[in-house]
Amino acid sequence: MSENYTAKFKQGTKIVLNNEPYIIINSTFVNPGKGQAFVRITLKQLCNGKKIEKTCKNTDSLPIANIKNIIVYYLYKNYKSLFFMEKTNFEEYSIDRKLLKENEKWIIPETEYQATIWNEKLITVIPNNFINLYVVQTSPYYKKKSITSGNKLAKLNTGATIKVPLFIKTGDKIKIDTRSSQYVSRIK
């Protein structure tokens, strides 16, 4: 781990603070005229996504985080973890389900994902922007006398529940935008 002085911090730099990996979202050098110059930084914790602000002297130093981005395939899960295999060397990694949070519902078998490793431990898995899933349960559509464009809830094969148009029925394959958890289109 190399040291990096706060005066040289840039957006996107990954550091270790309180034994946790962070990425710098914003860094502002402040020279007040009187007194010592300082750096105000906004950080995002890479494991849980929480944001914090910190003020440091420009002579302070923080270690650079040993972060590596890799491509992994989803293999299987148990009650506590999800298991992935790195594409290049077939090394297996696991990640606690608590770290995935809402993203777990967009993880499907035998699919490629971008992941982040810190100190040889998997800390994030990023779902693809668009995925195709099957509708396993939805209420039937009854035609009304007036024409309305409405939505209904549909349960997908990953367990996720989203709003879909009224014409979608059980068994349909649909395209989902995982960033917004929204229906995009029906796939024929």
C-alpha cells in the first residue's frame, strides 16, 4: 500500500480510511489566507455505499486502497452468500448477501458481471444495466369499457416484483432496466 497526500487527491482515487475502502467523489483544496491550507473531501464507502465528508490538512496522507476490478460469472448461492468465478483464472469468490442489498434480485445464473476486489475479497458486484427475466406471477388483465394505460405488479423469476403494463401475463419474457427497476419491453 502506498501513501498519497491529501493535497494530491483527485476524484476517483481509492483510499483506505478506518480499515475500509473508499472512493473519492469530490476533493476541494482550500487555502483560507490565514492559517493552514486544508482539503475537504467527499468519500463513498465501497462496501456499503455510504457517503461521508472529511476535512484533512494538506500534509496528511492516507494509504491507497488495493482495489481491482474483474469480470465474474455467477455460480450459485446459499442462505448467507453468493458465489462467483473469475473469468480469467477461474478463481472462486463469495460475497455476503448483505453487501449486495437490492442488487441481489438482478443476479441471474451463468451471467457475466463486473465486480470489485479489495485485499482478495469480493466487495461489490454490479448487475448489468438491462436483463431479461420471466414473469412468474401477475394478476390477469380484464378489459374495461374505458381506455386507460395502467400498470400492475408482476413477480419475476428472481423474486423481484416490478410494475408492468396491463398486457403482460404470466410466462412472458421481459426486459428490465436494473438501475431504475423498471419494465422496458416485452421480448418475443
